[in-house]
Amino acid sequence: MYLKVEISDTPAKLEHGLMFRPKLGENDGMIFKFSYPKKLSFWGLNTYIPLDIAFINTNNKISRISHISPLSTKIVSSDIPCDIAIEANYNYFKKNKIKVGDSIFFKKITDKIGYISFF
């Protein structure tokens, strides 16, 4: 199982994320790549799609999976310093039996698109 992701790795892209999108393909998502590990925080302001978010630690393992409600200002954060977050449609991780402790492999295809496999 692969998740096709848009790459968010600049300050502007990291801030904008999936805001203002009316939909997201079933196996599509976004990867947020930060330059160093830190406690990551997200919310659903201006985001119309119900999302799940996986926080990835420096060992490329999922440390937490949370839900982001559309248009919500509730902050969702990683428990530990992480340098990657992955957003996908709500229930994507559960539906695909992806859980905390699983590892990821990211393959960059272009500057804008990549694929993530989970194991």
C-alpha cells in the first residue's frame, strides 16, 4: 500500500498545507518535512476535509496518529519531537491497518510529489 503525497517542505507550504481544498483523493495525502525535530502542532482552520495525521519520529516510526476535524481550531500535537507529519483522509490509517510503531519509507518522485509505504 502506497500513499501518494504532495511534499510540503518550505515555510509557505508548511503553513498552507491542505487548507481550502474541497477534496482529497482516496490514497492521496501530504507529507510535512521539517528541517529539525520538534514538537509539531496542527489544526483544521480553513481545512474542509476531515483528516488523520501521523507524526513521525527521527527513526521514521509513527509515534502518534490523531484526527483533525474540518475548520477546527483545536490543536493536535505530537507527543515527542518529530520532523515529519503525514496527513491523509480520515480513517486512512485505520482502514489500512497502519498503527503507532509502524515505519515509513518515503520516495521522492519530483520536487512536489512522493510516495510513502508503511511497514
